Amino acid sequence: YSGGMKRRLNIGIGLLHRPRLLILDEPTVGVDPQSRNAILSSVEHLGEAGMAVLYTTHYMEEAERLCDRVGIIDEGTVIAEGTRRELVALVGQRDLVHLNGSGDLAAAVIALESLDGVDKATATDHHLEIVVADARQQLPGLLATASTAGASIDGVDVVEPDLEAVFLKLTGKALRE
């Protein structure tokens, strides 16, 4: 049997007695992408069905996909715990908003930098980059301000910090170091 099939079988056996808490220790290590996706889907369904799952992983994208709350452990000690947003706020990471457009981008930068919550705004040929604390909340104001300043915006992209950035900031170490 493949590693993925063995992992899925282990999860199935762990579910036979219908536990209230399922503990999964790195269930996707060493499995192929298809098996990994099957395992992740199964864990998602368990959570949606109300089962508590304690999930350990080195793969931050798995934690972001599956977990309501995340604990970051460094050298055997929990150094931070919370939702993804709480952890991002804890380390002071910021969202990056990319606005594609034309018009008076230099005036837009000046106007954007005067807004509360904007850490930095820069412009290139057809692009504005704005660093903010909470892009979801601030985006309507950013768009209105850029437009009022003479910029014509035709595209928006928001890059939020991920758990890997939080991990690196908290531990000062790369993953798997």
C-alpha cells in the first residue's frame, strides 16, 4: 500500500470509536499530492461536522486551511497562540494592497499617505502599492481616496501576511531549520 493509503487508513481507524477529539500528528508528511488533498478534505469535513481536531504540521498552508486557532511551538515551547489574524497582528505584519491604474498616481500617493492606517504608499508606472494594517476594512477608503486624487483604478490585489511570515518573525528561523 502507498504511504497515502496508510495515512488515510490510520485516520479511519482513529475515527472508528467516534472520538470527540482527534489528534493528527503531521498526517500529510511523505504522501503524494492527491493523497494529501484527500486527507485535508477529510479533516475539513470532520471540523465542519463538529469534531475537535488537534492537528500538528510543519506546513503553514495546511494550518491556514484547516485551523480556527493556531499555536506556534519553538523548541518545545508554545510561543504564540490565536487565530491567523491575531497572530499577524501580534507580530505587526501588514497587508499589501496593489492598485493597478493610470492617471495622477503621484497625487494619489500623497493623498493615500495622509490616511490613518496607511503605513506607506508608493507608485510606479501603472501601479500603486499601499501598506496597511487591515486591507479588508480599509480598501473602500483607499479606492475612494486614490480616485478623488486623480487616479483611475482598474485592478486590485491584496496580499495578506501568512502564517509562514508570522512563524519566521516569531522564531527568527526558516521552516525546517
